[in-house]
Amino acid sequence: MKLSLRALLRHETVLALLTVVVLAGLAQQSDRFFTADNLLNQGRLMAEVGFAAVAMTFVIVTGGIDLSAGSILGLGAIMVGVFWKNVGLPLPVAMALAVVVGGVCGLVNGLIITRFTVPPLIATLATQSLFRGLAEGISRSRSVRGYPEWFFVLGQGDVAGIPTQVWILVISAVVAAFVLGRTTFGRSTYALGANEVAAKFSGVAVNRTKLLIYTGSGVAAGLAAVIFVSRVSTTRSDMGTGLELDAITAVVLGGTSIFGGRGTIVGTVLGLVLIQALRNGLALAGVKGDGTIMVIGAVLILAILVSNLLGRDGDG
Amino acid sequence: MDAVTTGGVWLRVRRGVSAYGQEAVVLGALVVLMIGVGLYNSRFLSDTNLTSVFSGNAYIAVAAIGMSMVIITGNIDVSVGALIGILGTISGTLAVNGAPIWVCWGVPLVVGMAVNAVIGVLVAYARIPAIVVTLGMLSILRGVLISATGGKWITGLPDAFRLAQMRFFGVPSGVFIAAILTVLAALWMRYSATGRAIYAVGGNAEAARAAGIRTQGMLVLVFALHGAFAGVAAVLFATQLQVIQSTVPPNLEMSIITASVIGGVSILGGTGTVIGSTLAALLFSTIASALVFVDISAYWLRAVLGLLILATVLVDMVRRRRKGRLAP
């Protein structure tokens, strides 16, 4: 009985209830909120942060952090334009290369963190400047526009009535949830987040796991970049500024411990939905944008506070 | 000079470098950069340019003092950029409404202390990780900043208010204040009991508690002090120009954290000095200015900064590893 009560009070359950309450409350506030059109559009707006957040969940479960995700998005976006317009490659190749650039950026993070044992916060703080700087230097603050019509399917189009990027995000989240929850790789991720030394002596390939995870975070940011460019029809070097903080907020709100070792993709997705619902619902209810971000900040602190009070089982 | 004294001097230098390792690396980089760029283009070392190099980042240096203390306790604050914006706005609003100058300069300190004391309480007593609390505060404070200013700039500031444009004893006030505060904070942290306690909390909170340090109260104190430094930084930032803008530079909190970390404050807590963070803030503005003088496009500024930060971090890691190998 005690065990099931503990299970009921899990962070994800609390969060799911909170999300339902918020959705119901917001639906009361405005009759435009709970319409298919609006909800699908919110899914579209949530996708870029969503990719970063899903990948960030792995990173934070290892006890790390990736502050360079937004900068990688900026660099990836610039590279789509550069490869296509300046180098003259076909657009699909340019898109693929932009994702590859994201992966390389993530790999660089991983190498700095594993080979030089630099704490992830510092390593990605440095590369945050570096990658954003490369985006600024390469683009010289010029934007690239004039993409062909088919390219916008990714960011502005629908497949079977649902925005294209929502499909991609859902598939990514399901795959990520499977990998984190049901595979050896996922167990290794938890193990090394809970106790890196113990994981190492238990035969977990700590460095290889970390390299893969940071590279994955870069790939996710690269993918988000391509979708972002397709959604807004242009490339700019300041795209994605602050994206990492939004992603981290969703992950932490979703119950992933910032110290590592604990967290789920389901939680992250709930965190994403709750944030986006608040953002949109409050706007529809007539609250201005600045009021909305204040509420999101307060919800983050309160959610962790409540979860700490309910689930106090020694790990803070 | 005989071999023994040369060895002695060399040993003493080596010891100094290893005690203040990262500070020495940053200072070395600063000197090399200044001499190098000065040789390439002598106008770099002109009075006016050096003044702007030294005073341009003074507010970041001041904010980094408080940030260093927070990081030394093993915590972090990603909300300070928005806080500086709010405190600057408060200061400017008071000034245009005719409040006495000491009120305009003093209130930001008090408000900064109060806001960050709340963060400290949430971290110390509610035991929410600092990064989570300050991520939430970042959203809240950004919202407050936008709704308070409504995107409008504050103009018509009285002349007496413009702290950053004054000179004390012929030195630009920003440089003067940053230098004094750095020295005072460094001495306080090195020699006072409370200062030592900050290192103790960051080094090993359990051991600190066992040694009779009230670790929770100490965290609240450190966050409050950090808020006061943010207040000073805000006044310096707000009085740099003729108007107070409704925004702060994007990623200001990251610049401040970077200054602390590059200056040798370990993100794991327990080590580092505020001298390092001030030198690092100076290094950044020197790099920014140097690029102009060696004809590198300003578009590459951030990339060069990022590369240098990375290089400094890697040199430090290699140095620490070697030191760890030498001393068992």
C-alpha cells in the first residue's frame, strides 16, 4: 500500500494532474484555447524546444548539461543557408549537412568533456560563445531567404492534418523514451548519472556513452535548426538564443534531477506541454507575454518545491 | 647572480603561479595580448583606448565578484542579467523623479540583496538546486523587466546621477570601484572567518556543518551579498550612456559566469578568487578592443572570445592534471 502511494506521488503523476488542471482552467478562460487548430499550432511552436529538450533529458540524466544547444541551432540554421546559397549544394544535401554540423558541434562538446575532463557546464558555456560566434562570423549578420516552396512543408505544412514537425517530434520522443527506458544504453545512462565511478567499475563505457549523448544533443539542435528555418522562411545568426534554458526548464519541470540519475522522457514531454499550454492559454486569456513568462518561472520553482516536499526520500 | 638565488627566485615564482594558477594564466594572457597588439598598433595603448577598455567591462567585473562567491559555495545564478536590468531601471526611475542621488544609488543594492536573499532561502532551506531556482527567477525577473519598462528607454537623467562617467582621483569611477571592491572582497574572503566559511561550505558542506558553520545562513548571506554587487553593477551599467535602455545585453548572466569561471573559480565549488574573475572581465574587454585594432571584423568577436575561453579552460585542465600527478 505504502509503495503504491509512493508510486502515485511520483513527480510525473503530480505533473500530469497539474497539466490536466491547467488545461481545464485555460479552456474555461477562452473558448479559442481548446480548438484543434489552436492546439496543433501550439504543437508546431513547441517542436524546436521539444527536440532540444528530449536530447537534453539524456544529458541531464548523466548529471551533465548542454548550454550550447541554442548556439548550435543558430549555427545549423546559418549552415543551411550557406551550403545551399553560397556553396550551391542542392537543398536536401544542405539540410542534411546542417544536421551533421550540429552533430559535429555536439561531438566537440563530448570530446572536451570526456578527453579533458572539463565540467559540462564550463565546456558548453565556452562552446556556447564559440558556436554562436561562428554563426555570426560566417553569416556576417546577413540572412538567407528565398527557399523553394517544398521546403516549407517541414516547418509550415501538415501530414494527415497534423503539423509535420509534430510527427517528427512525437516519433523522436517515442524512440528516445524507448532508448532511455528499455535499452542497455538507457540503463548505462542512468547508472553513470547516479554514480559515475561505480558505473565505470561495473563495465559501463562511460566516455563512449557521454560522447554519444552530447553528439545526440547536437544532432537534435541541428534538426531543430532545419525545422526552424523552414518555419520562419529565413536564416539568422541569432536564432535559438536562450533555447537551451527553455529546454532545461522543460526537462527539470518534467522531474529529471539536475544532479543526474533520475528522469524520464514522459516527464519532459509533460513539462513541454505544460509550458506551451501556459504560454498560449494565458495569452488567449489576455495576459501579456511578460506576465506569462513570470508564471512559467513561478511554476518551475513551485513544481520542484512541491515535488521535494512530497517525495522527500533522501535524495533532495 | 649565482645559481642558488636564481633557483630560489624561480621556485618562488613557480610557487606563486601554482597557488594563483588560473589568475596567473589570465594575467599572462592579458599582458601578452596588450604588448602584442600594442606593438602591432601603438594607438591601442593610447590613454583614451585603455580607459575605455578598462571601464567598459567594469560592471561585469563587479557583478562577477558576487557571482564568484556564489559559485565558490557550489551554487550558480543564471538570473543575474535580468536582475541587473531591473535594478538599473529602478535606479534611473528614481533619478528622473528627483530622488536624492544616494537613494538612486543605494536602493538598487537593497533591492538586489532582498531579491537574492529569497533565492538563497529557496536554495538553503527549501533545498531546491540553485540552477532550478535561478532558472525560474530568470523567467520571473525577465517578465518584471519587460512589464516595468514597457520597452521604453529612460531619458533626461540628471548629470549628478551618472556615476559611470565620473572620475575619482583621475581614474574612471567604474575602474576605481571595481578595483576597490575586488581588493576588499579578496582580502575579506582570504582573511575573515566568514570569508573562510564561504570556502568551507563550497569545499565540503557536511564538514563545514560539523565544524560549526551555519551553512544554510551562510548561503543566504552569500546570495544577498551577490545581490548587493549586482546592485552596484546595475548602477554602473545604467549610467554608462545618456539613457537607460530597457534591455540588458543578451546572455549577460553568461558573460558574468564566464568571467568567474575563466578567472579560476571552480564550478564544483570551494576554490577560486575574485581577483581572477576581475582579471577575466578585463581580458574580455581587451580582446574585444584588440580585434578592432588588428582589423578583424567585429562579426568574429564572439567566435574569438569563445575560442580563447576554451583555450584557457583546456590549459587549466591540463595544468591541474599535471599538478595532480606531481603532488600525490
